[in-house]
Amino acid sequence: MASGALTAESVATELRSFETAMKESAELRNALLSPAVPPARKRAVIARLAEMMPLCRQVKNFLMVLIDHRRSGELSETIAAFEWEIDERLGVVRADVRSAQALGGDQVQALAAELERVTGKKVRLDPKVEPGLIGGVRVRIGSTVYDGSVQGRLEALGRQLRAG
């Protein structure tokens, strides 16, 4: 995003693009993470990448700060914390979604719409496959769990049978 309006979302997107480039290139990862590479060389690498990708001045400067403070190895955690803060300020809640099989696009949209209705907030889904659920979906938003999984229903049935 070398031009255009700078938004928190565009910054997060650029940071994720840089993170992906680091993950995909062992040479780049080694250059930025190795203590044997001098900080000036690391700064030059980031400056070059900022032109090639392109990255806005703020993202480039932020990456330079990580280099200067020997924190480039914590890029993923830093990005996650930044995205969490963006969501928090925008009133978006994150939903950790576990399903027995990958959810289709329509299922994701329907689930997001239902969770937005229930919570009254915009919801960002983080879907993952968990085969042990057998079927259905388990959603965690903060400390609240919505368990519509077959495994959850079987466990609830087992508790009822033991109690009664």
C-alpha cells in the first residue's frame, strides 16, 4: 500500500504480507533472524523489500524498529496483538470455530451471521478442523462456548445418564 489511504486494516495486511514473505523464504528469514547479520544489513534488506512489495513508510519504519530492538523473531506475535487491538477498538469479537470438517463459504457466512445476531457485535471467525468432534461445530467467543458438536451432545447425554 505505497499509495492511498492508510488504515489499520491496510497496515495489518502489509504486515501479514511481509510475514508470509519471511515464512516462504529461508534466505530472508535467516538474514533477518540471524544474530550474525549486522543490523545495518538487516535494515538494508527491509528497505529493499519495502520498495519491492511495496510497503508504506509506517510499516517499513515499524519493521526497522523491530530490527533495532532485536525483535524481528516476534513478528507473528506482534501482528496478532496488533490485529487483536484493531478488533477490540472496532468492536469486533473473535470466534474460535472448530468443526469436524472444513466449512464451506456459505456455512461460514451463515455461522458468522448467526453469531453476530447472538452477540450483537461484528464477528471475525477463525475456523479450524478438529476431526475428534465427529460432526457439528464448537465456537468459543471469549470465555463463552457454543457447543453444537456431536461430541458435545454425547458428553451432555452421558452426564444426564450418570446424574439420573
